[in-house]
Amino acid sequence: MNCVTSRAWAGAAGDRNVGRVPDVTGDQPRITLIGKPGCHLCDDARVVVKKIAIETGTAWNELSILDDPELAETYWEQIPVVLVDGLQHTYWRVDEDRLRAALTRRKGLFSRRNR
């Protein structure tokens, strides 16, 4: 499985890619799901993220706004939030096709750059 923190809520601020240049050549997860325990929309988003991550062979992780004041301040009104390569992709509802397309499109861009 490609999930870094399967169903567990990670909380270290250093685990985030928010506002940083993505590291797609390393072992950094390409998808980050930001939410909190007990959030039904977060549960729905997790199902979609996990499905697309498995389909595309993409690593993902999950962070809780309860464990990180900076995340809480930034995203508390938007959870769940999905980041792709450290950039905000969507919030509240995750569309499978749109997430799949973003992963495929960005993967292709980075592959061409590294040639």
C-alpha cells in the first residue's frame, strides 16, 4: 500500500509540503489529505484518495488540523483539503476523475523535465 500514514493522523508540521516546491523524485507522498477525526467529509475524501492512490501507484499521507495549529488556521473552514505535490488541489469534496487527471498530468510534466 502507498499510504504513508494509513488511517492514522500524522501531526508533525515538518511532514507538510504546503508552500514548498514539490519533491516528486524522492519518497515524499504526492497526495496529502488534511482533515480531522470524526469529520464525515474527511472519511468520504479518504475513500476517494485511497482508491486513486492505489490505481495510480501514488504515495499519500494524512494530516490532522487538530495536531498542527498552522494547518488549523489555514484550513479549518475547508476540510477536507487535498494537496497534490504540495499545492492545494481541492476541498470539501474530492472528484475521482479530477484527482486522477491531476496526478497523471503532473507526473508527465515531471517525467519530461527529468529527461
